[in-house]
Amino acid sequence: MRRVSLFQKAAEWRRQLDAGEVANQAEIARREGITRARVTQIMDLMRLAPEIRERLTTGASALENRGTEHRIRLITRLRNTAEQVDAFKHILPGIGP
């Protein structure tokens, strides 16, 4: 999956959950043929600071590399936006916001 489609999937899944179109992430996982853990990983990308999401969807870097995606997902664990941006700059210095 390309980075934009990951963010698009996460946003669509969130919309479906909020609208009651799907009961839970397990239902999404069954429908998509992936694990619940993978659904959670993708949806966690929505926790990223808006400027990071913007940079990832418009920048030259890629989440296509699973190693890079994993490193980005680690940032989602940080709740503070400023900490996320700082970590992003250190993980992918050439594309930081």
C-alpha cells in the first residue's frame, strides 16, 4: 500500500466506524482480509500530527518501505504534537516538516 492510500484507508475506516457502518475493527479486518493488528496499525497513523501527515502525503519520502512505515508508526505513540514533529525530524531528517 502506498502512503496516501494508508491515510485514505484509515480515514475511511474511521468514518465507517463513526457512522456505525461497521461494528468494530475486527469486522474491517475480516472484510479486508488482514489482521486486526494491521487495521490498528493503519488507523494509528491518524494520530500523527497534521503537519506530519501532510508531509508524508505530499513529500518525496515513502511509507512504501515497511521499515520506514514501522518507524513512522512509533511516532504515533507520542501524544504530544511537538514531540511527534521532533521525532519525525530525527527519524527521517531529509523530509521533516
